[in-house]
Amino acid sequence: MAIMATSHGNLLHDVPSGAPDEVFTALLQRQAAGEVTIERIVSNGQSSPPGFWYDNPQDEWVLVVAGSGAVETDTGAMHKLVPGDWLHLPAHCRHRVAWTDPAQPTVWLAVHFTAKP
């Protein structure tokens, strides 16, 4: 029986600092019953543009690994996140990044997945 190779990495390796835009890095993406994508997002004081809302077709689970930030939903709920805090956003939950820490990189771990009905 063949054994599949494992993959590994360090979420905090080569974290960009001072980039003008957020930096998205796909860490794992596989096609299965539903697509799953795991990515690192690094924010350096960025926020979503005024009036912009994410409306993802997949569920999203985010974890703040370093730094801090806040996610706002279109219901007006504001979720401040610090290292260790996570948030699940169901598919089509309109949301935006209200702010991220301008003094240090905010490192997010995001998992996008298709939930079974």
C-alpha cells in the first residue's frame, strides 16, 4: 500500500510586514465532496473599503494567530478578535474587516469550506 506524502509548514514563517495590501497565501487546497481551502491572511492595518461587504458562497472559519482585528457583519455585530479568537461565518453572511492593528501584522488562519446541507 502506498503512503501519501505529508505536507507541513510554519504559519508564522516569512510573514510580510508593511505590504500595501493584505497578503493571501493558500496553505492547503483539495477537491473533495466539497472544496476546502486553508489560507493565511496577513493584514498590516488594512480594512475593507467603505461600503464593501464579503459575501462568500462557502462557510469561512477564521482564527487570529497574531495581532488583532475586528470583523463586522451586515447585522451590525462587531467581533473584535485577538490571538486565539476564532469566528465562523456561514455562507453568504455578509461581512467586512472593520480594522486591523496598524502597529503589527495581524495573521489570520482562514478555512473556507462547503458545508453539507
